[in-house]
Amino acid sequence: MNEEFREIGLYANTDKPESVKLARECAVDLQKRGIRTSFLSRQADEYFVEGCELLPKDEFFSRPDCIIVLGGDGTLLAVARLASQTGIPLFGINTGKLGFLTEGEGRDFHQLLDSLVSGETWVDPRMMLECTAVLSDGRTESFQALNDVVVRNGCMRMMEFNVRADGQGLAQFRADGLIVSTPTGSTAYSLAAGGPIIHPAADVITITPVAPQHLHDRPFVLPASTLISMTFQKKEHSVIVSMDGQRQIYVNGEDEILIRKSDRTANLIRLKNSSVYDRIRKKLFYEE
């Protein structure tokens, strides 16, 4: 990624004082480099820096050459769903705990900005999911997810899932929940539930049951082109469908959930020396 940056947007997790402080520091640093900086207008009161332009939501997620995301993985997931509408690339700087999706730590922001503006980077397009709830009254609601779509009973008890792949019966699960994840999401909740680690470049979707009743209920790895259909017993009245653990809707036993590969991608900016295998070892196995 060698294009010259004329404008860079800055998005911080305003619930974290360290993220707000870092946003100001990055803005000052970028302006000294002659790069125009912009903030999302609704965040301006939190970390406004003189000389930065305030942009409404639609413009902020389309006009800059890239957006620097200051926070943890949760912040980046939230921004990725918004940025995927235009494909604007994201550069994550971690001020959270794990920082699996981000590209470096806040304490190293000067070096990270050096690498970003000098073009020592590449764009890593990440597959996303589109989840559509087909409601019994004929209405539909669609949502995007970068990590996963999780379906479970709102009463926190085991439930039955009828899962079809491209119209053919795949499995009947009796479990606490089902996780449908992208390769990016394979190292999140799916991994904790016993799912496999999938290379982010693999074009697949994973279905992982959460605490299944039957020992033979194991994860499935399906082609990304698969249309996954999920239905429930009619008696279910409170089924929660969660996208990336951040946005959720409620459906019932007469509704159907459709999950497929999205037309959108989350475009993450990576350093040229960045390795997914190094990231897995350091973040998941805590190797130095």
C-alpha cells in the first residue's frame, strides 16, 4: 500500500481515556507531517484538536484515505461494520487488552504512524457475514458481522437448532447456542467453544455448537459460498441473534435465520512485516 495519504480519519473509543489522549497525540503528529486529519463530529467534544476537520458520519466513513482506530478489538469490530459500506481501510492501534485485530500498541504510535505514511503496509481484506432474519410476518432484517453471528436462547437454556446448508439438511443441534464465524472470528468465541483456528485468507464459514448435548456434535467448516439456514422449535419465544457480540435482535420459533458470505469486506491495513502466525503465537499462546 504505497499511496500518498492526503487525509486520515481518527476514531477513538471514547470510553477509554487512554484512547482519547492517543487520538490527540496522533492528530498532532499527523498534522506535523502535513497530513489533513478529521474526526467524527459526534466525538469532537471528547478529543478535539485545532486544525482537525469535523465530519458527519457518512462523510467520515467515506472521505479519508484511511481511518486509524484507537481502542481494542471491540472498537475495531464496530468501526469495521460501518467502514465496510464504502471499503475504506482501517489501521488499528491497540489501547485494549488483547488487540488481536489491531496492528500495534499505543505506546509505539510514532513508529506505527511512520510505517503507515511511508507505505510500509498492505491491505488485508477480511470476509464478513450477512445475517438476515426472515420474520413470520414476512418482514426481513439484515445485519453485517466481521467475527461471528451467535444464536442462543434468551432464557439461557439449551435449545434445538435445525441447520440446512444450501437447502439440504446439515444437522440438528441441541446446544446452548450456535456460532457461525468467519475465519477472522475463528480465533474469538468460536475458538473458546472448541472450534478450529482458520487462516484469515481461507474462504470458509465455520459452525460451532456451544456446549452441545451430544458428543458427536462437532464443528463444521463449509465453503464460504454456502447459504446457511437456521430454524427452531415453534415453542421458542425468545431467541437472541447477536452480531460480533455487539448488536442483537430477538426472534421466535416461527422465524428463520439466513447467514451467508457478505458482499462487503473489512479492509485492514497491515505492516509489511506482519505475520498471521506471529500474531497467533503472541496473542493466543503468549510467546515473546
